[in-house]
Amino acid sequence: MAQMHPATRRDPPAEKPRRFVFVLLPDFTLLCFAAAVEALRIANRMGGRELYRWRIVGEGGDIVQSSAGSGFKLDGDLEELDRDDTVMICGGINVQAGTSKRMLGWLRREARKGLLMGGLCTAAHTLARAGLLDGKRATIHWENQDSFLEDFPEVDLTKSVFVVDGNRMTTAGGTSSIDLMLKLIADHQGEELANLVADQLIYASIRTDQDTQRLSVPTRIGVRHPKLSQVIQMMESNIEEPISPSMLAKIVGMSTRQLERLFRRYLNRSPKRYYMELRLQKARNLLMQTDMSVINVALACGFASPSHFSKCYRAHYDTTPYRERGTHATRVPV
């Protein structure tokens, strides 16, 4: 049988590089964006060829400022994409203000092509506002979870580091971009390459979508006391309808006085005060991140009346809920 001459032998055609289109919203978080791009760059280097390429776009196609204050030159404006592109929306602070009508229209139009679309950090808000997360599981940075739940009840919000549900992906922010990109690289090119990328990033513990984004209660408060942790978890899960200290104590099998001593010893405040701070923190998030009325914010945080809410809020933050919203509101109609 005649052998093919070396000069006429043809290797199988190289796989076309997979293209990611990063969409930078105003005040995007630099870490989330940079971590995702770096994972792709390192994958190309460790793979020995161009497996991935990327393009960076945004409204106006000129310069977008990150939340760190540095400007970033874009490759182009919002443009028509190919069907096999992967879109990554990069959000950050003030994501509501950065979610314009034009952005929403562009996302909906491109989504009709069946593109794989992801939201990094707070950009799940943008995808949800466009209606692209309806009926799907998603995640968002823990600081934005309260407002997201109020704005988008049709989305199944989780506390995972990242979520992939069909052709929609969301991350919780911070280094979670790395975890998502490592999963995509593993799905596309295999676990071995993903592990090589993680090693290059000095990323020793790769998280999955089963991992939650926040530290455990004992780690967060710096105290490893099981009953104290149990009480705080119950407080965090019952903001709208607070549980009395006496009932909390009864549930964990101690007296109200013992619970008081436990909080004083480890947290230097009473259970009542700690609970109030949790409720006021949620209220502040809702005031700054949603269009909910002050009355509805008060009710959502367990206050029986706006006047009581305003009094407690002023005592803690040295301003009223109305002034807080007026000072920090940066939302625009979308």
C-alpha cells in the first residue's frame, strides 16, 4: 500500500479558538474581569496554542471606568455577535445605573441567537433585568442578595460561588470568576489543562457550584461556639419576622440570661442589639439598591412602623432612611 508523502500529509485542522466577548459596565469590578481574562490567557499558554481569544466592548466603545477609578480602553461598541461567542457581562457597584435601555435591548437581541451568557459579580442584575434569568438558578454577590430577591422573585437565587444553568452563568464576584473559568476550560479542554491553569494562578482550592460564597458564621465572627452560631444563623434567616431572644434561647436549649451572657462575652453586645444591627444592615442595602418605598423597606426588615424604623436607623447610621436614599441613590430608570 502506497504511503502518503510527507509533503502531502495533512494534519487535522486546528479547532477554531473560542471567543469570549467581555462587556464592561460602568464601575465594573476590576478583579472579576481581570481574573477571567487571565485564566484564558494562561490556558492559551499552557495549551501551547490559541484556544481562546477575547474582545472587550461596552456602550460607546471608548473608555469605561472601573470601580477602582482606572479607565479601560474598549475594543468596540455593543455590536452584533457570532452564534458561537460567549458573552460575559462585568458588573460592579451601581450596577442598576449602568444597566441602560440600550444595554438591555442589545442583550435581549443577542440572546435570541442562543448565545452562552454570563454575569460576573453583580451583573446577574443586568441579565435578570433583561429577563434572561427568568425561571433559572443564579447567584450574585452576597451584599446584593436582599435587593435582588425583592426585584426578581422569578429567579431562583442561590448563595453559590457560581451557577451554570443551561446557557446562563452567574458568579458571586471576587475570585469566583476564576472558579467559573476553570470549569469552562475543563469542560472545553479537559481537567488537566484546567488544573495547570489553577497552578499558574497559585489557586490551590478550586471551588464548585456546590460551594457557598460567604464564610461560615464561626469564621466570620471569629468565634467557634456552636450555640452562638446557631442563634446567629436563625437571626440572619428571620429578618422580616424577628424571633424574640427568649424564643431563640429556648430553641438552642438555654435560658435568656445565658444567651445574654454569651453575646456579651463574645460579641460585646446584647442579642437584641446584634439582631437590630443585622436588620438595619439589610435595610440599608435595600434603600441603596432598590426602588422600594421606605415603608416597604421597614416592613421587610421587621419594623412595625416607619417612625420606629427611622428612629432606629438614625441612631445607628446618624442619618434618616430618606436622607440615606437621597445621598446615595444613583439608579436610573431602565
